[in-house]
Amino acid sequence: MKKIASFTVDHDKVGKGMYISRIDGDVITYDVRMKIPNGGDYLPYAAAHTIEHLFATFARNTGAADSVIYVGPMGCRTGFYFLVRDGISHGEAINIVRDSMKFIAAFEGEIPGVSRKECGNYLEHDLTSAKEIAADMAAVLENWTEEKLNY
């Protein structure tokens, strides 16, 4: 089988940050790396689940909501995929992710979509850890630029 694009990235050289993973037609996939690959420290499931709920909710409530296709965790638990249509610029995408992380870091209240009816694993959430991880990522992205988007 042909090797997929994400397996061609040298994960020993990837740090925390936001990167363009691939561009398929009008769909851009960003890798939002919150943990260093193979570093021994990974996103805890419950925190990643909470980040997913808050990140997706925030991104889909911005002015670019119609361009947001998907927000979801990486199986390796080092970050999230953020897929958008090319109707928004790379700079706007960085701003959405950075602002999402700030939103999560400061979030208080009930996590959106956390009832049994709305979520397939509604009991596994950790807002405290999600806030800590998001605050760290917001700091990483504070001065992130389009030039840093390439692996």
C-alpha cells in the first residue's frame, strides 16, 4: 500500500504548535500538536474529550463556522486535527485555534454536549486538566505565524 502523507512526517522533529498537514482540494487539515510526539506525555482521554467538546463548539460559533469541517483528537493523543475549507486564511485558522485554547483555559460552567443524550461517553470528562492543557497551548500559539505552519 502507498504510505499516507501523515506517516511521512518525521515525528522526532515535531514540537508543540500548529502545522499544515495536508491540502486536499479546498480542504485544509491542520495538526494542532499539544504534546511532543513520542515524548512519553500524552493527552489524557478525559481531558482530550473535554477539549474536543469545547474546541469544536467554539470553532463552530466563530464567524468562520461555515468553513469548519471537523475538530477531533489524534489517535496518538498528541493533539487535534482541525479541518477547514479554504474560505478562511491560514492566519484566521491560527486565530481560531489560539482563541479556542484561550476559551477552554478560561471556561467555567457546564461542558457543552455533556449529557447522556448528547454524548456517547458523557461521564469521561476532565475540565481541570483540559484547562491546563489549553492554557499551555494558548501560550505556544501566542506568537504563531503562517511561516511556522510548515513541518
